[in-house]
Amino acid sequence: MTLSIAAATQGLPPETVFALLERVRRKSPRVHAITNAVAQTFTANVLLALGAVPSMTLAPEEVAGFAASADALLVNLGTLDETRRQAIPLAVAAAQEAGRPVCLDPVFIDRSKPRRLFARELLGIMPDVVRLNGAELDALFQGRAEADALIAGGTVLAVTGQEDKVESLGEDFRLLNGHALMSRVTATGCAGGAVLAAFAAVESDRALAAATGLSVFNIAGEIAAERAGGPGTFVPELLDALYGLSLRDIEIRLKTA
Amino acid sequence: MTLSIAAATQGLPPETVFALLERVRRKSPRVHAITNAVAQTFTANVLLALGAVPSMTLAPEEVAGFAASADALLVNLGTLDETRRQAIPLAVAAAQEAGRPVCLDPVFIDRSKPRRLFARELLGIMPDVVRLNGAELDALFQGRAEADALIAGGTVLAVTGQEDKVESLGEDFRLLNGHALMSRVTATGCAGGAVLAAFAAVESDRALAAATGLSVFNIAGEIAAERAGGPGTFVPELLDALYGLSLRDIEIRLKTA
Amino acid sequence: MTLSIAAATQGLPPETVFALLERVRRKSPRVHAITNAVAQTFTANVLLALGAVPSMTLAPEEVAGFAASADALLVNLGTLDETRRQAIPLAVAAAQEAGRPVCLDPVFIDRSKPRRLFARELLGIMPDVVRLNGAELDALFQGRAEADALIAGGTVLAVTGQEDKVESLGEDFRLLNGHALMSRVTATGCAGGAVLAAFAAVESDRALAAATGLSVFNIAGEIAAERAGGPGTFVPELLDALYGLSLRDIEIRLKTA
């Protein structure tokens, strides 16, 4: 059972989405991404296509410095080995000390108890954004009250699925863009988490930033799916679409509920 | 000198190949892949394009759980670091306890003595399938009798090269599909090992599964080579071809000897 | 401030560039690449498209053997974790003992003090080629005299930027090829370092090898940019362009100052 999200849906004007995208392109925020081994290259390329800058080191003597000087931190729990377990608290402390937003993506915590426990501990840091699907949402919280408590503390939940939902203390959003091919390519979800971090770096309304990030990435996915012959050509087309995304593309395609 | 494989060749009906491919697409087996750092992303995308699901964690506290709940295990010995050395026995024990097939790919054991010794120890687990090229075959066994003993115990050998050979206690196969561009892209062989694991997950006749997996992957390679302008565009085209592979494609192209 | 490079520019005949490229294609040198986790797959594919052969293991019990039997060693300092810190001195000692050229790429040393200190220690091994950008050049040396001392010892500096400069005890080169899209894709610089290593493997005039490697890679980048719709399709096009690069392409495009 997926915990229900009672989203008081609101509109997301295309002009606002495009203005935030242009802000990312102009400011080129650096996102320090602690992410899984399978997702690293694609995540770096997604950030670059978006106009942001990736860094990805995990070494304990370096990671705090990289995180503190970045504009946002992504913590993705895929391939959660000892190096990543050590790097995460160091990076989170440095990013929060420097006042940078932290985005948590608790990948596959529904499949691994040690990872679920680690993710639950991480909630104590009060991440700015948590990106997860329905199964991960159910695994992360022991009941709806726990999720509500986190939101009450200021964390934004971005719950992905057929329909994406952004839930926050302020506005909520229900988002309807995306394409089935995105789930036939590894690490699209993980790279999407990095997109959320990039938008959080340039917009202090974290719910708006999350809704914009999800929409931008999913619209690029729709454009790429139309151009692609399958999941292989979809990957380069997705990066091209992100790189070239225009106000017109967003006006035509943006779907909220 | 490459140990000779005395294959009592038999036919591989296109309808059988396509039926097994459709079974993979319908059942979406999860393959837990312990594979080298260079091959991880491409291997995950090959599995997804095929219709299977990848998981790739190596962490000692997680890998047994992931392997036990997967439908097959791939053990690829590339970039064989301490983390992988620790993960492999844990994953193999969990997969075998759960009755899942184990596919071994002893990459480059002809270039590294420590790796060769590790691979020889792994033979003790009686893997269901061993995928290797001629040089690796010569390095793995100290003589033809050792290879025969392994086969007598139920292991299927899938020996790749200009011509691919599948040798087993039951049927043997000689397969003639493939394209030279496949060797101009990193990790195609490694990803091919994951394809074998996916087919072993859905077909208990391991020799038939191996022959089908090799043929499907190599036919996709031929189609991709016709569409590609070189080794770069070959990669996305290979994934598209795998994704879209039809009975007609197999009927036209399947070549056995 | 970027340390100035007083390059006594000389010509680089297209025929020479193509002859060295053909030598790489014919000899297929193996480059053992110790490189960062983000760059591994792309670097391997760049080497294969060029006609070289990659190997990438980092394990302490294997890396010396792989490096000693390779034709050149690349040491890239990205994602400099404990495994890489241990592997680098082992690989360097083995490569130098075997008389193989060593190419150093001190990525992002301007952003990380521990990495800068590690890079400065590595200068003691007298690498054959150091590839770096202006910010990394400033971080690596405490003044122009240090850079000059290294060059006087026989090291070639390949300084990349809007304009690439190769500085050596012998000839210097100023090179003007390349395209802005190359910096919108992760690891193009890192993969370029591997190209330098491949050319150093087949040409003992290290400055000429470096100038050729930079030019070949940058010309392929120009061709790819013309064919690509953005940074996504640029990646496969770059590999195709490297694979197919002809004397005519080089004659038309090579630009030196």
C-alpha cells in the first residue's frame, strides 16, 4: 500500500518553469552528487545538459570541501558501499554548515533493510527535498504521521510515479508529464534527483523548485521519446532535449492536475 | 592454443529463440550483476532494453539479500577489487541457496594471475554457465580434462569468438551471428554475460538458454551495425535493436553451423 | 592568474598527424587507465574508437601487472579515493620499470588541497606528459620556475583551454581546434588524457605525440558538433568521428598558431 498524499494541487505556470530553467542555465550551480556507481556518468551529463556543473568525489578527505563549495548536495543511496556510507555524513554536515540545500534519493530502500535503516537515520538531518517512489515512500516511513512530521519540519517530498506529487508545508503540486521509455533506461530517476538538486540551488521555494525540476526533466523525456527509436537512442535525445528546452516546449507540454 | 570444443552441433529454431525472448520480456527477471566498474551502466541498459531488470549493489551487508531475491546472478571478474572479492562469495551462496542460476564471466584472467586463481576457486561452486573467450578458456583450465569434468558436473560453457560455441552435457550449439563493431565498444562482452544470466533465469535448459542469449545479442549487434555510423552510434542502436527485436529479425538472421 | 607559457610555436603537418593516428590504429597500444569513476566507460570507448585498447583495473594485487604489460599508463586524479591512491604508485613504478610512458592528468586539483598535495608528490616521478587546464597549472606549481624545472627534466606540459599549448624542452605547439560542446559532456577532458597516452605509446617525441593527440581529439569534436543536435548526440558522434577520421578531415581542419 502506498501512503496517500493529500495534495492540494495548484497550477505551475509555464513562464515560471522556464524562468527557473533559465536561472539554472545562467547561474550554472555546481551540484555535488554522491550517487551510485551505475548513475554517475549519466547524472553528470544530465547536469551539464541542464546548464549545471557536476562534481562527484567520495573520498573522505575531499568530500566535505567539495560539498561545502557546491551550490547543492545530492545524496543518492544506490550501491551504498562503505565509501559512500562514510562520505554521506561528512558531505551533509559540510553542505548544511554552508547553507546549501540537500536532496535525498533513497533508492531501493524497499529492497534492502540495512539501506532502509540508513535512510531513516538520514531523515534526522532534515533534508530539504526527498525524492522517492511509492514503494520507497512506504519503506521510509512507519506511517503517514512520520511523513507529515517531516513535512511539518520543512522537508519537501517529491513522490514519483505515473503521476508525480510534490508535497510541502506550502503549495502542493500534481504533475502529469513523462514517458514510459524513461523507466527502460538505467538511472533516469537518479539523474532526475540531481535535477531537483540543481533547481533547489537556485530557488528557495523548495516545493516550486521540485515541481519545476520534475516537469523540466519529464518534458525533456517526452520530447526525447518522440525522437528516439528505442531506449538506446532515447538517452542522447534526452540530453539534447534538456539542453535545448524552450519556453514553447514547456507551454505546449506542461501538464498539472 | 585454444582448447578445442567438440560441439555436436544442433539446430536452434528461430521460433524457440523468439519464444524465450518473449518469456524474458513477459517475466522481467531481475539479474543481480556483480560486474566491473566500466561495464555497469551499459550492462544495466542492456538488461532493461531486453526486458529484464538490473540490480548492482556490492556492499557486503546488502549483496546477499539482493542476490537471493533476484532471478539470476552474474559474476563478472573485471576490475576485481577487494569489494568485489568480498561480495562474490556472499552473493553466490545466497543465489544458490535460493536456487537461482549463476553465470560466471572470468574477464581477462589470461592477463592476471591473481584473478585466474580466484576464477579457478570459483569453479568449485559449479556455476550454471561460464562465458569466456578462447584465451580465457585456456587460462581457466589446466587441460581439456578439467573443462570436461566441469561440463560433466552440469556447467554449460559458452565460448565466444569469431564463432560462438555452447557446450553442455546435453545439446551443443555453434553460432555464427555477430559483428566486428561489437569489439570496438567497451563491455559488450560483459553485457552479453548479463544477457545469458537473464535467459538462464527463464529457461532451465541452460545450454538452450545460453545459445539463445548469445544469438539474440549478436543479432541485435548485426542490426545495430547496419544502422550505425561507427562504434559511437552503435551503442544506442544496439539497445534499440534489442528492445525491438522481432521474430522476423531472428528468422532472417539466425545463423548456426 | 594563469602562468604564461612562452610557446615557440611551430607547424604540425597534417600528414604527420595522420601518420601517427594510423600508427595507433595499426599497433593498437594498450593504455592502462587509472581514471575517475565518472570517466571510465567513456574513456574506454574513446580508446577503442581511436584504435587503442583500454584496461582499467585498480586492485593492488593486479594493477602493477596490468600497467607493466600495457604500452602506456594514464593517471587521472578524479574521484581520488583510497583505492586509487594505493594503485597509482604501484602502477607508476611498474610502468616506469617497463619503460612505458606515464601521462598525468591532475583533475580539479584547484578545488581540493589533499589532491593538490598528492599531485605535487607525483611530479617527483617525472611524468612524460602532464595534461591540465590553466587553473590546474596554477595550482600545481608554486611559480613558473617550478614548471620550467619539470620541463627541463623532460616532462611535456599539455595545457588545455580556448587554445591548447604544448610546451617541452624541444618543440612547442599552439593548437586551435575544438568545440564548445566538448565542455558540455562529462569526461571529455579525461578521455582526451587517455588519447595523449595512446599517442605517447607509439611516438617517442612526446611533444609531437601530445600535439597530435590533442589535435586528433579536438578535430573529432568539431566534426561531431556539426552532426550533433546537442550534448547527448554529441557523444556517439564524437566516437564515430574519431573512428573514421581521415587525412582529408585533418587537412581541412587542423589549426595551429
